[in-house]
Amino acid sequence: MRRAVLIAVPYVWLLALFLIPFAVVFKISLSDIALAIPPYMPTAKDGIWNMLSQLDFENFIFLTEDDLYWKAYVSSLQIALISTLFALLVGYPMAYAMARAPEQWRPTLLMLVILPFWTSFLIRVYAWVGILSGEGFLNQFLLWIGVVDSPLTILNTNTAVYIGIVYTYLPFMILPIYSALDRLDGSLIEAAEDLGCSRIKAFWLVTIPLSRNGIIAGCFLVFIPALGEFVIPSLLGGSGTLMIGKVLFEEFFSNRDWPVASAVAVILLLILIIPIVLFQRNEQKQVEAEG
Amino acid sequence: MNRLSSFNVVSLTLGFVFLYVPMLILVIYSFNASKLVTVWAGFSTKWYGELLSNEAFLVAAWVTLRVAVISSSIATVLGTMAAYVLVRGGRFFGRTLFSGMIYAPLVMPEVITGLSLLLLFIGIGLDRGVLTIVLAHTTFSMCFVSVVVSSRLVTFDRSLEEAALDLGASPWDAFRLVTLPIIAPAVISGWLLAFTLSLDDLVIASFTSGPSATTLPMKIWSSVRLGVSPEINALSTILIGLVAVGVIVASLASKHAAVRAKRDEQAAARAA
């Protein structure tokens, strides 16, 4: 009896506030926009059968016809992919150095990586507005050391979005790689070197393959949230920065086209299922390898 | 092994410069006398004064704090229950669906979670305000709590619980007197995580709140969309300061606890 209550309470909560809302989104994505409150039709007031018979895939067809959406999906994938790559390039050397640091420094280094994660996400993105703007600190610095003659335009471009994503999601890249490198047996590298491998060759042939799971986990942890990102492209990106999270937000709040916004959400979810499944498989493999 | 090459030192230094300099600039320029945020015009605390006399910010801060405390507390209870069910519940009907619903919100884009909850609330005719934000925040943060707590429950020595049950404790007493004290650190960090996530959330709150409730991130958002403002720098500095103090206190407390546990262990070894 007690067990049933223990299971039922969180179960019902998640059904009501996680699963049913998705069913609602899916249903509205099949509806038509209407000048009413709520701004779509048909609704359950029209009778269930009547409602079901009026649902169609019109909005999805609309999405494939209007190349704004098509471009937004492609460009989100592109931005997420490029940012993930840069995060790996910045994060791997840091994780590597942390794993090789003297034992007594490691807790402090770890804390320094985690600390930004506890700080407000919005504030961390906002900090870059003042740095990247035309008269911002980066341009002042570059002009001062004489690298450039006139200020660079970085804010409101895709470059600013890459910087923003790498900056905010860097801890997610570092932590799994660090934990993989931390477990790595140093004697394997020594063995490779004793057997005539150069330092760099040993790194490529031993260290990288043995930290592969950490790299994969880190990449997914950056890629998946970056794909649906809204705050970073809105604050740092320009009018030319197309990301699907931003399109969805604007479709909903500015255009008030709920059915199309819902259809955009359904497709984003379908795209995300692939990396999420791959990520879980990687985690599963890692658990099995350890167990 | 334990000697850092110069390459390692450089990559760590540059990495931490990258992570911390933006926040440092924010903090320094919150004490700038000038309204122009990129020109230094002398030390001043006037933006803090303006911030504290700005009633809209204070009201938003109060809403945010209330939402965060209530939602993280409910999320901790629900998340701990969910973790217990996942780790100890054995088989039951719909277990796969249940664990799917625990893990999916962790990776769900905020825009989708926000949109779906909003459409639900409108569908059932619930007025949007503090209550709806609390429901939304509880739902996604209970999943984080559940992951944190279940990782502790997995490593937990089950025989302790069984011993309590054998000695006549009711299941509830065994949980309250044996399990809970042992998993308490995980439950507390779950609560802290839920609390921080709620304080920080902009997107889900924007979808699920109504005109009656504006949270602090929403207030920050509407002013940073217009560009950099020294008041927001002051506010950011206060928030960064609170987090830094919180993290330092927490790490000192856990260090203290570790030292004490070690001392107890040594005392026990001596006694034996």
C-alpha cells in the first residue's frame, strides 16, 4: 500500500505536468490558427470526434514550404556543431592539465570549473555584451595593442554566439573528459613511451582513445542544450542569427501563432531524439564497462 | 605524472582567464561612477543605491525567492521519492516510462518545456502567476534532485536498512532514522541544485508566468535586451557574491564533516 503511494505520487505528477503537456503540444500542432481565445481551433468544446476529424498536418507542410524554418533548423545544427567543436578544443587541454595536476590542487581546480555553473546563466551571457560590443573591452584591448586599426564587429554576429555557447557550456565539456582522464592508468602512457612512441604519438594512440567516452559525453552535453538555445542567440546574436529556439519563442510571443510554434517544437524534439539516444547508449556502455 | 608541462600551465591559465575575466569585469564596472559602462570614471557605489531603491527589482526578487524556496522544497520531496522508487522500487507497471520521464526533462530544451506547460495551463484554464511557475519549476527540478539522490542511493549499503527492519523498525522509521541521515548530503545538494535552477530560470518562467508575477531573471532580461546597464552590473555582482559565499561555506562545511568522520573512524578503530 505504502509502496503504491510512493510510486504513484511522483508518477502522477510527471504524467500530469510532463507527458500530458506534450500531448497538448502535439494536438495543437495539428490545429489551425484562429482569432479566438485560445487562438487555435478546433478545441475540445467542439466535441471530441469533431475535433479529431479537423486535425491535420497542414502546419508541418507549411514548415517545409517556408524556407525560414528549414534554414533555422540547419543553422541551429551548424551553430551547435561548431560551438561543440570549439568547446572541445578549449576544454580538452584544460581537462588534461587538471588530470595531470598535483593531487592536492585537483579539488580546487574542480571547484573553479564548477563554480561558474552555479552562477546565473543569464548574467554570464550578459557579461559578454559589454566585452564584445563595438566600444567594448575586447576592441579597446585590441586597438590598444595595435592588432586592429578599427573596432571589429563581433557582437550580434554568429561569432558572438559561438563564444557565448563555449563560455556557458565549457564546464559540461571539461567534467566528463576530466573524469575519464583521471581514471586513465599513467603507466600505459609510460609503456608506450618506453616502447619508442614519441610523446605526441603516445597521446594520439593511447590517451585520446582511452578518454573517448569522456569526449563523447562532453560533446553531447554541449551539443544537445546548444541546439535549442534561446538566450544566447537572442542576446549575442544578430538579426541574421537563425536558431530554432529563438524562432519558436518569437513565433509564440510576437506572431501568436500557437499551432505553428507547436509544430516547430515537435520537429525540434524529433531532431533531438537522435543525439539523446546516442548519448544514453554511450553512458550505458560506460556503466557496463565499469561494472 | 605530477609535474605540469608549460603547455598544461598555459592551457589552464588561459582557460580560467576565459572563465573568470568576464565576471570580473562585470564586478569591477558595477563600481563605476559613469553611466557609460565601458569608460571608467572613478569608484562609486551609487548603482547599488539605485538598485535598492528600485521597487520593481525588489518585488521581482521577492517573487523569485518565494518561487525558488517553495518549488525546490516540493521538488526535493518528490525527487527523493522518485529516486527511491527507481533504485529500490523493483519492478512495477510502467517503470520504463517512469524512468524516461525522469531523464527526459534533463535534456529537454527549455523552450519546449515552457511551451508545453503553458499550453496545458491555458487548456485547463489555470490562471498564470506564482502558482504556475512553482508547478513548472518543481517539475523539471525534481528530475535533477532525483538523479543526484539516486546516485547516492545506488552506493548505499542496503544491509543497514535491513538490519533496522529486522530489529523491528517500521519501513518509515527505517527510512527516517537510517536511510535519510545517510543520504542527507545528497538530498541537501539536490535541494541546492533545484533552488539554483529555479533562481536562474528565464525561459520557462517567461512562458508560465502571467502579468501578476515577474521573476528577477525576467526583469533582468527586459533591461539587458536594451544593452548594458550599470544597475544590472550591480545586481550581477550581488548574485555572484552570494553564490561565491555559498559555495565556499558549503565546501568548508563538507571538509569539516570529512575531518570529523575521519576522527570518528579513528576513534572507533582505537576503541576496537
